[in-house]
Amino acid sequence: MIGITIWGKMFQRFNPIEEIIKHARIVEEASDYLPELFERYLNGKPIDDLVKKIDKLEDDADDIKRNFRQFLKKGIYIVLKDQSY
């Protein structure tokens, strides 16, 4: 099993660290558009294209967050189910 990390063993199809990093990168990319968005808005220029780009990136970030939460719910359920009290 060369090349398999502890994360790979624990989360065979889902790597939470990678998902958090993906989410952060998307949020950072969306925030990069904000200075231009505000500049255009304050100067009365059209902002529709930037709003669409930011909205799409936010949707992508939300999808990652939603998948992460679903994973956590399943993981917690499995841990609680296996506990003996």
C-alpha cells in the first residue's frame, strides 16, 4: 500500500483537508473580484458580468461546503452507532 496516507485510509473517497483547501481557494477567487466590482459600481459602470462570476463561484463553494457537512453527519453517525454505552 505504498503512497496511501492515513487520510486516504480513513476517508477513502473524501479528503476533508483537500475539500477545505478547495473551498478556501474558490472563496479567495471570488473575493479577488470585489475591488473591481466596487469600483465599477461607484463609477456607475455595469457590474452584471462580475456579479454572475461571483455568484457562480459562491455556488461552487456552497456545493463543497454542503458535501463536507453531509460527510460529517455520516461520520458522526457511524462513530455514535459504534459506541457502546
